Amino acid sequence: MMFVIGSFFWVLALAAVARLLYASRTVVRTHAWLWGLLALIATGLLFRPHEDIFGGEDPGSYLNSGVTYGRQGALFYVDPLLAQVPPETRSAFYYGHAGYGTTKDACLWVVNTDVALLGPHFQPAYPLLISVATRLGNNSWSLYVVPLFALFTGLVLMALASRLLAHRLAGLIAFGCYLLNPLTLWHARCARPEIIAGFMVFAGLALLLLAWQARSWTQWWDILLGALCIGAAPFFHITAWYLVIPAAMSVGLVILWGRMDFLLYPLVALGMLLLFYGETRYVTDYYHAQRFFEATFIYWPFLALGLAVLAGTSLAMSHTRLRVSTELAKVRSAMPRQERGGTAAAGNEHRGVNKHHCVSGWLAAGLALVCALFLVNVYFNRESIGSLPILRSMVPNYNILTDWQTFANMVSWPMALLILVGWATWLTGEGLWRPERIGLALTVFPALVLAGTMRDFMMTRYLLMAVIPMSALCLTALATRLPEWPGRPWTAWLAPGLAAVICLMGLTHRGHLVSLVEHRGFLRFLAPFARTIQQDHGILLGEYSRITAPLEHMFGVTALGLDNERKDDYSASERAWETIMRSSPDQPAFFMTPFQMPRSDRFDFTLVKQAVFKDRKLQQAYNTLPTRIREGPLSLSLYQMTLKDGARPATLLTNVMALPMESGNMGLRRFANVRIEKPGMEGITLAAGEQVSLTIPGNLKSNLHELFFVMYSTDPHPVAPVINEESTLPPEWHGFQFQPLADQWWSYVCRPNMATASSTLTITARSPLFIAAALGRTKDGLTPISDRFSKSMRQEVMPPLKGRWARADAAILVPAAAPGYMFLLVFTPALSPDGVSPSLTLFNDTSPWHSSTFLHPGIWQWLILPLPPEKNRDAWIRFQVQPAWNPHKAGFPPDLGVFFGKVIVAPAPRH
């Protein structure tokens, strides 16, 4: 059934294009080679689609859901993995964005949480077009649906311009003006249903124009096809109603004029209206439109009566016009031959010449002036107007005036002014088809002025519905005002030359919108990962739902996703996934992440595939044209998962291990998003060969077990400093241990022989060093002694580091290291004016052990905390910060604790 519905929309679109091309064969007087060249250029420009197949955004939702509809053969289906998750835990696998509701990845929505039934949220007409294309081809064909419809839209505008403007190259110019608009060149290569909806409306209007310019009932099939096209437009985007409703009013005026054949239109439109109502009732009502239909259908007797009155009025008008025409014919027959000939000559018709009274040029100019003043007023008073007061109360959140300031920023000021002049030219131009042009302009005008706000560049896609197509027609009207001089055939090319200059001017400083292809090759990049998972019918747990989505929908991988950006605790998800793995022990399970290597107390991970994708993406800009292109690698790792054997002891850590503070939460709980910081730290700066003394407090010396130093060196391979110039003694004599921590940070641990050593230690640097911390360990813990150096401390800005804010009760899965230490580079802000120091406490959830220390607010500091004494298994170490604090910033939790720049686990020094 889904294939049939999708095929219906394809057949409708192809039939409309074919009919318009056939009907325009006599009016488009252009060389075939020129159209072939233009079609080749259009294909080269448009058929380079962006591969924005990520979940979590509209393009990925359309593309992924369309491929899934084609694979499933239905709009609704039960998710096989989600159904195995206990209902109370399923929300752990939902996409956490509050604006999306109950969904795994913002591609399909969970419409029945009890049985894990997935179905559409957005209107499915565009995905159904995709489903047909991908069933006939492969999943990459989904990317080419919108580029093809952009090409169709250019052909429709060609047909309109050829029938409403006298210049013989008007169709060619309109096609080029639409194609070379920078917004068309960008959005027509992305998943934009607005382009399809706009095509349906303008194709329908062009077909109605064909029927209008012919005698009554001679082209009734154009009315039927046009009504089907216009009625189909709202199925692709809800804002198409701004075009559909005015189109219905325009057809009503045509019927009142006496064109009885146009009574076919409301009959077809009513059928499409009922189908749309059925969609809102049984498929999806994302825009809450069902209430409007039900409120309207209550008054169906009045609707039927109105249709009858419309038909009666049309019949009366038709009869009156026929009688007047007959009487006029009698008057003509009574005239002398010369006068009859002159009258007949004046009434000759060719190529749809308007048979009715022409609109006055003064009236057209007045209309153009009123429209221009309105648009300019909206431009300069955008913030104060906001939306139309009356319509806003009727349909809130939709009837919002177009943001013409952003439109001008996107297409450039000169282009915006030329389009405005072209609008006036379209209305006031040659009188031959002026009524039709005015009728088309007034039909489209509501959609032009209600396109809404444009907060970022992506939202300018709303302009593709009507603003950009009408802009192409306006520029064509402006260019074709250049005269053609008899006997000088080269003057016919003045208009296309001017149009070419205008289009090239519009592309100035916008070449990146043509050359850039976002995420090019991403489908090809993901294909080997999908094959690896599917070759043994494996299942996938994907961290970062936006990448899990295309693997599930585009490639058919059975998967569940983890939203790392909004779900900071995977404990419930891990328990559910463990149950799924135990229920099918022979089915391979995989974990995929673009972040750090995963760690878990339930699973072991074996790397099976890793690759890096070179990604390019346009950076959005608020109300202005985006110019920055973000380039960066996207590293993707695929691991095979196995359940941990609880009877097998863990392998003890023998080397220093830095636990990365990246965006993945497998091994982390209750951490906020990643941030890049440049820590400013106080410490002792030493050049190579420079010395500094450290005085050990008397109360510490007698109980001192070890001295810990944390140092940074600009030398990637520094030499260990010398303590008390005992460089000739073996390192074991003092228990030296100089080892790297991470990112050129080093730890230096020694056990001074206090029986012979003095209370002062001399440290001689043999490489450039920055001593950031010095601590002495006794049986009671570690005591900071950095303030005992003989040299004053100085502030240094350290290289950027990637870290995360821990919430007040965060936890880290720490590898087995018995005994061992945690080196922590932390920061906490100064929150209270009295300088109260917050405390940091480590807990082991499996024992009563804990370790506490006080933090110095407002500064970066290194902490060294011992791990539990019998820590011979991977275990969760919980951090508790008191008091927690609320940053009162968007995107931050209200219970932050401490910022972790480095978390490093090290075995205890060898004795």
C-alpha cells in the first residue's frame, strides 16, 4: 500500500511535468541544444546532494524514515530490540531532546510505548517518495529526490514565464534565474520537502493557466491534474496551505466569471481535503490540524449550499456572457465589411491572448505600490510587527510575517532590490497577460508574506515554497523589459544577458553555497561498519543516536541508541542491554561510538573496526549569511561486546592510565558536556639547570612516606630532576619514579631517607619544568606543601585541555589498581564571598571506604587521592562535592560540582 501511495505522488509529478512540457512545445522558442546545455548544467549543479543523514534534524528524519518505509513496507512497525526492553526502562534509549518527544532518534516516533510501536511524526508524503526511489534503486537514491523536484520546479517556471511574458526566451530566463539563486543551489541539494510542495502548487497553477487560456471544457483534464497537484501540496509541507487556500479562492472567482469547467476543481479539491483529514486522523497530526477540519465539517450543509450557489452563479454568468456574445455577433454581421474586418482583426487571438478586458495600467501600478510599501514596512518594522494580529489569534505560531531582513542578507541587498523592482514590473508590464500575472501574484502573495522568521540559514528553506520561485519570475519580468529591435536579431539576447549578469551578481560571495557538499561520502563511509555488523546478523548498541540512526534506517542494522548529550547515566541502559545479550547468547553484539574507548563493569570490548571520516559542514549564522565551513575528522570505532565473567579476576593496572574526559558516557556517570579550557595555574617555573629548595614541615617529616610532584615540561622527553644532587646514586636508593601522566604532564615520586636527609630538599631541573603541585604522603593521607618552595610561585597559562563538569554526585569507572592513586586536575569556582571551600569526597560503592579533601575555589589544582586499599576489580568511584552550585546557564545542569581536566589512575610507586 505504501508503494502504491508513493507511486501515485511520483506519477502525479511526472504527469504534470510531461503535460507542461508538451503544452509549451510551441511557445518555448529556444534551440534544443541550448536547453540541453542548460539541463546538463542544472544536473551538474543540483545532483551533488548533501549527505545530511544524521538523526536529530529534519533532513535526517525525512531520509532515514523514507528508506525504512520502503524496507518495512508499512508506516508502523514494532521495534524488535526496543520491545525486549522492560517498559520502565525504554526511556533510557529515547532521544533526550525535550522538543522531540518520545523517539529513538527523531526519525521515527514511538507511537505506542506499551508495545514499542514506531511510526511517523512528520507528514510522510516526502518519505513515501523516497521509499519508492530506494526500492527501485538503493539507499543513496533517497538523496536525489529533492534535486530532481528542483529541476521540475524550474521547468514549471519555464512554462509559466513562457505563457505570461512575451519575450521568446522568457522561459529559458526563468529557468536560469530559479536555478542560479544561491538559496536554490544550497537547499535543492538537501532534504527539503518545501521544494516539493512548492513544485506541486506552481505546477497546479500552470495547469490551471493552460485551461484558463483555452476555451471552456476543451482542456478539462488540465483542471483535474492541476487540482490534484495543488491538493497534494499540503501533504508535503503544512505551509503549502498559504498557497492552496488562495488558489481555491482564485478558482472560485474564475467559476463566478462563468467558467463552468472549473467546477471540477472544488470536487477534486474536496477529495484531497478528505484524504488530508484522514492523514491527520489515522497517521499523524504533527501540526494539530485535525481540529480545524472537524470544526469545518460540522457546517457541511453550508459548504454544499455554497458549492451549489457557486455553480448556479457560474451557470448564470456563462449564460449571460453567451447571450452578449451572440448579440455582439449580430451587430458585427450588420456592419459594413470594412468595419467587420477591423473588429475581427482586433479580436484575433494567438497563444492564449487574453479574451477579457485588460487591467488598467494605473490600477496595476497602484497595486504594485501598495505591495511594495507593505513589504518595505515589514522589512523596517520586523521586530515590532511580529505577526499579523488577527490571524495570529486564529492560528498561533504559524501566521508570522516573513523576515525580509534575513532574506536580503541571504541573497544580497542589490538582489533584493532588483526582485522588488521585478515584482512591480511583473504587475505593471505589458497588458497582454497582465490579468493572469496579477492573478498569479495575488494568489502567491499570502505565502510570500507569511514565510515566517529565519533564525538561522537552515530556516531559509521556507523561502523555497513561494518566495524563491516568484523571485525568479520577477527577475525574468525585469530582464525581458529590454526591447527587441526589428532587423537586429542580436537584441533578443539582451534580456538573457542581463539575467545572466543579475544571477552572477547574486552569486557574489556565495560561491561556497555552490561548491560545498556537506558530509560528502558519509553513506559510503558507514557502509563497511554496517556490513561488519550484519554479516552475522548482529545487533548494535550505538553511542550518539544521531549516527546510530542512519545505520539503523539506511542500512537496516537492528540497533538501539544512547543519547550521550542528554543521558548522562547509562546504568539502566547497560542492564537492559545485558538482558538482551543473555537472551540471545549466539547473536553477536556490537558497540559503536565516535568518542573514547568504552569501559563497563558488565561488558568487555574488542575493537573490530575503526575509521576516520573527513567531515565538512557549513556553520550556521543568526540572521546573516553563513560563511564559515567547519572541517574536522569524525572518528568512528566499532567494538564487539562480550559479557564479563564475574568469576575471573580483573587484570591489575601496571602502567599509568589516563581516563579521557570526552563526550562518551560509557564509564562515566552524571557528567555535563565537554568543554575546552585553558587553565591558568600557579607553580614553580624552572629552566634546565636551575634549582629550587623545598622545606618539609617538621610535623610532616617524621611521618613522611613519600613525596609527590606533578610537573609539566615543554620538552616532550624531559629528563628527571635531581633531588639533593644524589645523581650518582641508583634511583632505587631513594625510591625515584618519574613517569608520564598525559599531555606532557609528569609525576615525580620519591621516598627520602629521612634518617640522613635534612628538612630541606634541593631540586635541580635537567629539562624545563613547571612544578604545579607538591604533596607529602603520611599514613593519614596527602598534604599539600607547594607553599614551602624557596622560589615564589608564578601564574602560567597551560595548553588547552578537554574536560567535563562533574555533577554533585558523579562517578567514574576506575580500572583495578591495587594499591594505586588518582591524579586529578580540577577547578571549582569561587561561589561565596566568605571563601568557604567546598569538599570533594571519593566513595567506593562496594565498601565503606572513602577519601576526602578540600578544594581551593577559583583556582586550578592537582589532587592526588589514594584508591581503595583492596581495589583489585574495576569499580565505580563516586565523587561527591558539597556544596553543589547552579551556573544558571543554558545547557548546564543545576547541580554542578567540580570541573575535571585530567583524571589519571596510577599504580602505587614501586618500593
